[in-house]
Amino acid sequence: MTDKKQAGVRAQRKAERPGEILDAAFEEFVENGYAATRVEDIAARIGVTKGTVYFYFETKEILFEEMLRHISVPFSDLKQELGTLTGSYQEKIKAFARLIYDRISTDRNSRELLRFIIAEGARFPQAADRHYEEHIVPMFDAARELLEAGVAAGELRNSPVVRIPEIAFSPTMLLMVWQMIFSDRRPHDVEAFIDAHLDLMMNGLVARN
């Protein structure tokens, strides 16, 4: 290999290294929690020295916060996704609920992100606030907009739930917590759970003639 190619390979590896460290950190923090995770174990997972990790991330605290950013996918595009939904408002609400289930309830990264926020939110309040602003607010704002549009179209009742969409969509969070705690010992039939939620929600929201 020529010197130029070797230099290119080294540059590529250097560019990829932070992501590899963050992926390894995620697995270690999931397995051991924040307090019990050691930087040297993160380094050993990808075959580098502890010094290499500290070269990119000065402290364990910084590494943890950057790991949270790394696995987090903000929900800022949810309102745009509303515009792609078709059919009646019943069909749109069902599609939106399934989108939320796919995004958070059955997604490992989202599930573990919530676990970290619950366990370490007091230690990292800025991370907890960022999670609220980037995930919780957009999700329920989009849900409220969809429900209000359904009421305006005459398809949905003007229920108090429209103003507090957390009530209508809270089973998405319940499933996430259940999966987080009991998935190995008391697994749910996810499809049956979702169908039951949608049936309950539609029977509570749909306007009756």
C-alpha cells in the first residue's frame, strides 16, 4: 500500500473512531449502567486504549452525554409526516399511532434512551430537558394537531382527550416501559397490544351519529 493510501486509511479510521466509541459506550452503559461502566471497558470493547477514548471525550460525563445524542433521533419531522397520511381521520390516527410505536415502543435505541433518562436524569438534567423538547413535545404536538383536525372535520368527538393527547397515546409509552422491564420474562404480543389500543382509542374518539 502506498504512503498516500495508508494516510487515507488512517484518516478514515480517525473519522470513524468517535462513532465506534459511542456505539461501544452505548452497549456498556446498557449492560452496566452509568455508575458501574468503566472507560477502560468501553475501550476494550473496540480494541483501543483508554487514552484513545479520552482523546475524543475528555470525561466519562461528556462521553455519556454524547452517547445520548448519538442514539437519539429527534421527532422534529413528525408534523411533516402527518402530511403524508391518507384516508379518513380514523385511518390517519391509526397510522400515526403505529408510527409512534415503530419510533419508540419497539425501537431498542429509543427504549434504552428512555431508560437512561429515567435512571440518570437527575445527574444529567440538560439531557432530560433535551429529550423532552426533542421527543415528547413534538410527539404530542403532532398528536394534538391531528386530533383537532379530526374534530374540525366532524369525524371525532370534541373530547377532553383532544386537549390532552397524552391520554390517548400513553399506551405507546406503557409498551416501551413494559418491554424495558419485562421483555425477557413476560413478553407481550406486540401486535395484539397495538390492536387493543387502537380499538379502545377509536371507540372513545369517533363521533357517533
